[in-house]
Amino acid sequence: MSKNLKITSFFMKTVVIIAAVVGIILSAIQSSEAFMGGSRVFMYFTIQSNIFIALVCLVGLILIIVKKTSNLWNIIKFVATISITLTGLVFCFVLAPTMWNAAWSLPNILTHVVVPICAIIDLFLISNVTNYNKFDVIHVIVPPILYACYAFIGYQLKWQFAPGVNYPYFFLNWGSKAGAFGFSNELPYMGTMWWILFLLFLLIGLGFLYLRIIRFIKSKNIQKSVE
């Protein structure tokens, strides 16, 4: 990786860490009545995925400083980036339309928009020093599956993700009219299992898309070096 790319990657990782930390803190000090606000903030996938990508980027900064690479870190970085991409996509296209103007608060913008975008850019910046294969894509479904299990346990045990609400997101509400495999004419429109399957297929598709982009970037860089 060239010196300029290292500097740019260092900067993007730093932005991810700062935006995630500030966004989490701002979310935590909000009223518990706000979406993902108050002491329950760490129960949400958004915050957990922000912590995940921030820690991965922190390790990445250390690797840049000590001038080392790690294939394991590259795979974890790939998984963390897909997870935070899911956070951004679900918020912008599924949750925000149901929240109206309340969606676009500073903590929401930081954790759902700034962090995902910077993490994705950084993933492609470091594509020259990564070696992925198609089987690495299967790892991207691990974090959301773990979270779905966590949310299901919380639902059964009646944890309070928000005052009077025992599920984190409307599509993980097992007690909705759509149930697990049904459909309804109101939110969440289809059962929780359909949502989970849809999101898992979306993640796998994103994984393959990102791999294609990474390989394209690498091939272009190799072509330039030959020329």
C-alpha cells in the first residue's frame, strides 16, 4: 500500500472511531423515550455494530503504525464493514421512513450514515493488501444471526428495549399480526422470519458485491503497475 493510501486509510479509520464514539455517547445521554436512547442503547444492533467496527478500526490503526498486516484482521474487517453497512441500509430505507423527521438527529446520522460510509470507503482503500475468497462471504451472516438470537431471547424474557417494548426493531416483533411467517397490511407487513431471511440474503449479496469491487480495484491497480 502506498504512503498516500496509508494516510487516507488512517484518516478514515480515525473518523470511523470518532464518529462511532461520539454517536454512541450522544445516543446514551438522550432521553430513554427517544429511539435508541438512554441506558438501553447498547441493546441495539446499531450500537453493537458501531462498537464492532470502531474496535476493528482501532486495531487497524495499530497495524498501520507497526507496519504489519493480518489476514485474520482483514476478514474481521470485511465482516464488520458488512454489518455496519446493514446498519446504514436498514436505518435509511426501513426505519427512517417510519420515524419521519425524528430519524435525522445527530447521533443517528453519525452511527447510521457517517460510520458506515467511512468504513466502506476504508474497506476499498485497503483492497490492495487483502486476499479474500468467496467462502469468506459466509462469515458476514454471523453477527446478525447472533443478534437475532439475542433479540429473540430478549423478546421471550420480556426485556425492555424501549419503555413497554420487548423487541428492538419492528421487524423483530414476533408478536405482530404477521407473526413469524405470516403477512399483514400494516407494519411489519411480513413475519419476523421472512425479515431475517431477507436480511441474511441481502448480507450475502452485499458480501459478493464488495468482493467484486475489491477484485476490480486490485486488477486495475495491477494493470497500472504493469504499465
